[in-house]
Amino acid sequence: MGFRYLYPIASLLEQLLSLENRNPNEVQASTLENGYSCSIIVMCGLMIESAIARVKFDQDIEDPKSALQYVKVYFPEYERFDELEELFVIRDAIVHNHIWEAGQQVV
């Protein structure tokens, strides 16, 4: 079912790319850019997590590991694991309002 996020993600990307070019200040992007970017990140994370859950279901694997742990264990040759992990960490920071300070998670 997660693949159904693809068109809304694409639509959000189109909207983000169509925004008037506003230069961010030294610490943040514009409110619109931030909102679209956060939405895209969260939806991409949901779509990928859903796809991984579907693979586990199809393989009849009742593994309590998270989607990220599952990929690390069952697909150790996956070359973009670091990027996937970064996506999930950023998604969690957005969804759970984690506070970040100087590049390190505080909460």
C-alpha cells in the first residue's frame, strides 16, 4: 500500500520546485520550503517502511526488527544503507519532535 504515496510525493516535489526562489537565511529555509521538505521526507520514510514490511510479509518472516534493522541484517550488501538510515533518523526527528543541537540528538 505504501507505493500509493508515490504520486503525492511527486506532487509535493513539484510544488517545492515551483516555489519562488527565496534565499534562506544563515540558519533556516523558508517556512514553505521547510513544510514541503518535511512532508516529503516523512512520506518517503513511510513508503519505504511499508515496502519493507510487505517484503517481510511476503517472505513470511515474523521478525521483530525495525525496517532499518531488517535491511541491515538481510541485505548487508545494500550500498545505500547510510542514506536510508539518515532518512529514517530525519523522519523520526520530524515526526517525534526530537531536538537536535550542533548535529547531535539531544532528546
